[in-house]
Amino acid sequence: MSSHDDRLLDISMLLGPGTPEWPGDTPFDCRWTSALTRGGSVNLSSVTMSPHVGTHADAPLHVRDEWPAADALPLHAFAGPCRVVDVTGLQGTITFKQLGLPETGNIPRLLLQTGCSIANRVFPRDWPVLSTACVDTLLRRGLLLLGVDAPSVDDRESKSLDVHHRVFAGGAYVLENLELSAVAPGEYDLLALPLRLEGLDAAPVRAALRRRRAAAAAAIDAPPPRAHSE
């Protein structure tokens, strides 16, 4: 994709039967309540699933009862300049230096390409995650949104979910299960709006990227208000 290409690149996981859910969570299931082949006037489907299946935004409520639910997710965090960084060669905990980001300037939205996704319909055993010190540095640099192609921004075995807590407490937000296998690292414009689902801890997202025109070396979004600071 060239720097002047205006096409949208879909970075959402295909959602359907067989899309891996987090082990123990509610999988995707579709039933037909009306069908033309059965004499119905329309085809009418019904879906059950966890909102964490496929590409989704976690709400702060996911990790803390008094924090906002999915219907309160702010749209501005999920739309605007972003940077895609390839960390497929890294394992374990990722430091800020390992991201290879510019030393100055705001970093409003960061998408991490780990290569540990559910795109092959298999739930990965593990994936690299940012250190909490790295998250703190990103928040100081104006982070609004952290996105990953892995099932979580935290380690699979984590019970404390430190990265989630750090991101939300800093007033930023989380995208998970992105499909970044066809995306080259670099500067993009992101559109990834979560559904407005009342009271839930997450919301499905249809996410897309557009290569930025004359992409700047650093993003220029202003830092967000720190609504969830402790």
C-alpha cells in the first residue's frame, strides 16, 4: 500500500462459528429464527457470543466495577492518527526502547503487531506484552489507545491485568484481536468504533486503517483528559 493510497484496510477478525474465544468464555453462535427456505418472509438471524470474541474494545468496567461500561467509551479515542509497530521478533515483556518509537512527540494510538493472533482459528499459547513502565511512558506521550493483534494486552496467565489497569487509570483505552498480518508498520489513520452496548464490559468493533498522506514522524493529537486516574 503506497503513502497516497486512500483505500481502507480492514483489520477486523472474521467473526463466525469457529472464531476462537478466550478459553471458558461464551463462543460465537448463530441461529436462524426465520428463513426463506422454511417459508418465512425474510431471513432473520440471532447471535449469542461474549463481546470479547473477535475484534473488540475492552471497557474500563472489564477490570473494575466502578469504572465506565462499553456505552461510555469515547469515540475520539478510536479514530485518528495511529502508529503500527512490528514486535513479532520479541517475547515476554517489551520495554519502551524495544518499540523503536521517536524520542519526542505524542503517540496517541499504538497498534502492536505480535503475530500471535487468532487469525488461523487457533488460540495462541502466549504473546509478548508491554511492561508497565513502557505503558507509563506511552501515557506521558499522550496515549489514547493501545491495540494488539493478540487476544489481550496482558499476558494469558495474568490475574492482576496490570496493563489493563495502567491503561485505563491513565485515561486511555484498549483494542484487542486485531488482524494486522497484512499491515506494514508505519503511520495510519484508524477508524475502530465500538458498538454502544449499555452496561457491558466490552464491545465488538469493525476496525480499519488508511495509510496517512505525507505521514509525519510523530503524531500530533493532544493528550486526553485523565478521567480514570487514581
